Amino acid sequence: MPAVPAVIAVSAIVTGRVQGVGFRYATLREAQQRGLTGWVRNLSDGRVEVLALGPSVAVNDLVAWLAEGPRLASVTNVEVIPVEPDPGLSTFQVRF
């Protein structure tokens, strides 16, 4: 029987030039391609917050992508904190 991948959830705070450069919608696309659930939103201080839930390999892959971001972004830091998975999430979305 094949092993079931471990499901994890993380909260990530992305710092740098990450607002006004398409970061949220690029994150949405990247998360959907990896089959993740969760959300992404701008914070009032200019950072972006991401909550991602899914197989550990896919979540870690998204976190690695966050460190680069889309072409116009300039990421200076990604702070990642493990959180409890929210079973109520069924899609990945942009929050406002």
C-alpha cells in the first residue's frame, strides 16, 4: 500500500516589494497548481500573509517559491510558522 503524504499547514509572512506586483494572484496560481488549500492576503504594513495546507512536499515547494515570488517582486524575507490544519478550507483563495 503506498504511503499517504503527511498533510501540514503553515502561515508565511512575506516581506519586501510584494504588494502591487501581482504577488497574491501569482501565489494563488502556484498554490492551485500544487493542489493546496488556504489563502493569501495583503497586510496593512506592506507584507503579504499566506496560509497553505496540503501535502508536506507541496507546501514546502510553495514556501520555496514564496522566497522568489513573481517576476516583479523583490522578496527580502519569508517567516514560516507551522499552524494547525483547518479542515474547513476547501480551496485556495485571495482574501481582501
